Amino acid sequence: MDSAPEGSAPRKGKGLALHWQILLGLLLGAVFGVLAAHFGFSSFVLVWIKPVGDLFFRLLKVVAIPLVVATLVVGAASLGDLKKIGRIGGRTLVLYLATTALAITIGLLVVNLFGPGRNLDPSLRAALLKSYGGALESRRAVAGSLRPLDQLVRIVPDNFFGALARPEMIQVVFFSLLLGVALTRIRSDRARPVVAFFEGLSDAVIAMVQGIMKIAPYGVFALIAAVIADLGKDSSQAVSLLEVLAGYMGCVVLGLALHMALVYTPLIRFLARIPLGRFYRALAPAQLLAFSSSSSGATLPVTMECVEEGLGVDREISSFVLPLGATVNMDGTALYQGVAAVFIANVYGMHLGLQDMLTIVLTATLASIGTAAVPGVGIVMLIVVLQQIHVPPEGIALILGVDRPLDMCRTVLNVTGDATVCASVARAEGAIQGEAANPM
Ligand code: ASP
């Protein structure tokens, strides 16, 4: 298969490496956002700076779907035999499911250990429920009557173009994979031009991603400045909210850090057999982008670029494992859903037993699979988890006010998890080239 199109791999080139530029953009954006909130020019930021971030975000989103379709069709077609696809798919799914279940377990251990919310003042609880109750209704309507297994049924699209347009990433993944496999089952003179078309498309879209990444530092600056300016508009309310919910937020962040250290580190070292420093250096642009955009879907093109160019993973593996991961593998989201469910139950004074914990592991795994890779959807799917353990879904109103910063953090974990599994599967298939080719 062709490698990435010639030209600038974004991390190479003269001057500051791209991930440093993005980090700089992020830090300056954060400072700018804080200043805007402090000196009262938040609306200036929202009107004049935010559009730059929105533009960057939309550019990434618009390339994500064609990239997934093209690379996945080519990937599945070039993997050739069904046995190989089955083996790679099997490994990928086992790792995705196992890491997600571990993530929720870590979240549950942390939240049960520290028990945030057990002594929340009833008047504060009433105030929180009141101020965010309105916002709850719209989310509730989205979650509607979702049942856990609905997520599995929804994998199969009833209309492929509908799936592209909405977009329903998991349906797009499913159909592209099917198409790629089908191309290996028909006469090769018929299949070849179709595969060549998708190969050309995939190279062109990757060239677009490389172009878009040139404005990443500015995009990240604008995204972060806008988020902070918006959060800090009513800074007195924000500060008191943070105080009340600090324990809950601390548990989520601690859980995410523990998952990174206890689950990803051994996988990167012993399964992927890549030095940690190299792994994180290669992935830094994607992680920073995930943090600033809160969207693993929009980050996907960059994750693919980092894993292929930075880690040397063959595109036939990354094009299959990463889009699937952006759709179904959300360790950060699942962990957060576990912590949030217990926190809300604590606030309501409800005691959750072992069976409830197991229900949370099961439903949060399914709910995270069904969570779209865009900002703020994890909290919608939390409603499904709460319904299963009979905790009032109104409870999400308690945590809505601080969801965005947690969304930023959990999205970083979501993206890191996808890359970790991708590198592990690639190592098992002997599909890592370049400097990382020789296992540690
Ligand atoms: N924002 C997350 C993501 O895109 C999903 C979520 O937890 O809301 O990965």
C-alpha cells in the first residue's frame, strides 16, 4: 500500500516541533481566556476569537468521514483474507473491551474509596438541581428511551448515505469494512479500480489533514480561550461550583491518571513494546487537540497521522483500529460515567451494592460504545447508566456545570486508549515500521 503522500509530515521541519507549537497555543489561549473572564471581555473572545477555533474544528470534522471511509475500505481490501481481518478485529475488540471494563473498575474503586457527595449540603443540592434542571431536559430528550442493546442494533445502518450525513461513525465504519471485504471477494479486475479510487482519496485527504495541522496552534488557542472565557463569564458561580464538586472532579481526574499509568503503560511497554517517551512524543499533537476540542472524532485524522508517521504503524492496521476505536472505545468516558453514577447516588443518599456496581460496569461499557465522539455526549449517555441502577436521571443536573473540563480530560484518555491498542495490535501483526520497528 502507498505510504502517506509526500511532503510535510507535521512533526518534522524547521523550527519548533508541532506539539510544542500546539502546547504554546494551548497555554497562551488559557491565559488569554482567564484574562478575558477577569477583565470582562469574554464576549469579545466569543464573537471574534471563537470562530477561528470553530473553523479549525469544522475543517477537522469535514475530513474525518472521507478519511475513515477511504482508509477503511483500502485497509480491509488490502488485508485480503477474512481470517486476517477476523484475527485483527478479534484482538482489537478484546483489548478495547478489556481496557474499558478496567477503566470503569478503576473509576468505581476511586469513587467508592473517597465517597464524594456523601455529605453534600441538601440546600446546595437543591440549588444545583434547580440551576441546571433546564439544561437537563434537552439532554434527556436526546437519551430518550435508549436501552443498552439499542447501541448494538444501531451498528448496522439502514441507509449508508444517511449514516454519512448524520454522521453515525460506527455505521460508517461497519459499511466501509463490509465494502472493503466484499472487494476481496469479487474479480480482481473489477475490484482494482475501486480500490485505486479509495487509495487516491485517502492520500488526498491525508494531504488535507497535514495542511489543516499547520493552523492547529491558532485553532487550539482560540478553542481554549473561548472555553475558558465562557466558563468564567460568571466567575463567582463557577468558583462556588468548583468548590462543591471538587471531590467528584478530583476522583474523575485521579481515575483517568491511574488508568493511564496502570493500564496503558504496561500495554505500551509490554504489548506494543515501544518506549514510553517515543509513544507520548508521537501522540502529543493528538492529545493536545483532544484536550482543546473535547472531540475524539474531530481528533481522529490527527491521531491517525501521529500513529502512522510518528510510530510507524502500517496504515492497513491504523485505518481499521483507530476509526473503530474513536467510535466504540471510550475508556475516559466510561470511567467518568462510573464515577458520576456513584457520585450522584451518594448525593441522593442511595447505597449501591455490588450488583449495582456490576450493572454500572456493563451498562457504562455499552453506553460508552454508543457515545458519539463529540463534546458532551458522555453525559447524555450517563442517563442510560443511571436508569439501569434506578438513580434519578435528574441527578446529571448536579454535574452539568463542570462537565466541560472533565470532558476535555476524558477525551485525552479516549484518544490515548485508541492509539495504545492500535500500537499493540500492530506489534502483534508485525506491522510497525521505521524507528519503532524493533521491539524494546
Ligand atoms: N467528548 C468525548 C469524546 O469525544 C465523548 C464524551 O465523553 O462526551 O471522546
